[in-house]
Amino acid sequence: MSDNNSLQRPPAEIRFADELARLRAADDGPRPPGWAMSLQAARRFIVGDPAADVTRKFVGDPSLVDRALVTLATSRGLMLVGEPGTAKSLLSELIAAAVSGESTLTIQGGAATTEDQIKYSWNYALLVSEGPSTRSLVPAPMLRGMAEGKLVRFEEITRCPLEVQDSLLSLLSERVLAIPELTGPDSMVFAKAGFNVIATANTRDRGVNEMSAALKRRFNFETVFPIPDFQTELSLVEQEASKLLAQSGVELPPRRDVLEVLVRTFRDLRDNNGSDHMSTVMSTAEAVSVAHAVGLRGWFLRGEEGNPADVVECLAGTAAKDNADDLARLRRYLEQQAVRRNGEQWQALHQARHLLPG
């Protein structure tokens, strides 16, 4: 058995195994068929319950969590949409861990995704020697989810070709997966109670492979919005960056005043309208990644916490990934807006603007 402490990112059911066990043991609420816990317990696992020493894991609207859980107890799938970096994948992982006890039945959508990766494939050595049988069948997440009565996560569904997307139609409506290569009862897999699908899609990918109207009818849509409150976003970035830095061997936590500058910069660039609006996504998830990189630079290069100069160095790769013009927009922000803010760290950020490439 592998040491979980050596894993870069264990799944939610491992990271929060103690909380899940305690919630299940104390759970006396009504459970939908096939669920590992009640809706009330699943909600507490996701949004937190200080009285029960359950941490808050999703910083967002609790009513969104309520609607998502209720949807998954029905015959419709759940579609989480929103800007990149708004924790759609995290929310789907947490829900799957709470409802099914397993969040790893996941399909990663993309241009190369095939039906085999969604439904099933074959062990071709056994297929050639023995012919089609349950022994030579290799179940994919959708088949496993239906057979075991568990939630299946479908990430970035709109990145998949339309014909691959539409292979879900019969699965979601009829709740059965046909395996025509087999005969008898093995040729049909009927979904057990507890099976459903959580899909995610980025609004920036809308139009890449727009879902058909028929498939949309099989889902309830919920939008995950960016965190509206500065202090909430700052606390989240500090919490997540601190965890990542500790895992990376950094012995110093990030400086809060430097994180304040970083998060405010992200919010300003994200909310800026007009000609200086950034084309790249300045999301909370990106802010966490930059805060992590800032801490790594400070510790491994100088043996100290990251500083505003590190912020500028790390921002360059974030801002210029989609559009080279964004680098010019970032430069204008540092030259014209950062200098107007009060505080030692803001002045240091302004003075480090020359570190931007180009």
C-alpha cells in the first residue's frame, strides 16, 4: 500500500477520511437510495460544521450546494458551469466523495476523448484468445458507476466531440449501458441506485463543442461564480498556498501583507473593464498557484518568504499565457494603479515592475 503522505494530491475521500467517517457514524438523516450519507451530512461535509470539527472546503454559496445535492438525488445529471478556476472540479470531487465515498470515477474531457474512455474497452490479448467475455472487458468510469451505483464526474464535457457527448444520451435517459459484443444478461448493465453524473464546463469554452439540446435536457445547470468578497478570497488563498508550500518543503508560511497585494491585484485585473480587461483568467485558483510559486522562489532562492518582486516575476507567466497584450496590460497596472495604493508592499510591487519581461 502506498504512503498517502507521499501523494501530491490524494483524492478527497483520503484527504478528509476522518471527517467522512465521523459524519457517517453520526448520520441519522434520511438517505436517498444508494447514497453513503444523507443530504444534510453531505452538505455539512462540503460547507463545514465547526461544532462537529468539520472544515469548510467549498467557499461559495451554500444554497448552490443544496441545489446540487437535490439534483443528484433525481434522475437528472448535474452540470456545473462557470469561469475557469471557480472550483467547479473541487465541488464535484467533494460531492462525489460524500455521496459515493469515491471521487475517482472521472472522465477528463478533451478533443481526444473517445467512447471507449467513457463506457468500456477490451483487453485485446484476452479478446483474441478467448473472445468477448466479462473477463476481457475493461470497464470505464461510466460502466463502473452504473454497475456500482456511484457518481461519475465528467470534467470539461464541452471539450469533447459532439458524437462523444451524445453517447451519454441513452445512459442518462434509459439508465442502461448496452454491451453488444456480449450475450445474455451480461450484454446489458442497468444502473444501480446512487448512479448519476456530475459534469463541468467552462463558460470560456462555450461554442467549442456546444452541447445538443437533447443532452442539455438531461442535466440541471448550476453556475459557480467567482468569490465576491475580498477577505474570503484572501483567506482561501492563504490557506491553500500554505498547504502547498508545506507539501513542497517550504518552512515559512506566506506573508499575509504580500498575499493581500497579490489577491487585490488579481481582483483588480479580473474586474477591470474596457480596453485593459485581461483576456487570461485571473481566477482564485490562479492566485493560489502564483502564491505557491512566490513562496517557492523566496524560500529556495533566498531562504525567506516571498516578496512583491517575486509576485511580479510569477505574474508574468500567468498574465501572458493567452495573449501577449496581457503583459502590456499588467505593465500598465503596475505603473499606473499599483503606485496609487498605500503601503510598503504596494510600493515594492510598483518598483519591481522592471522585472516584467519585454
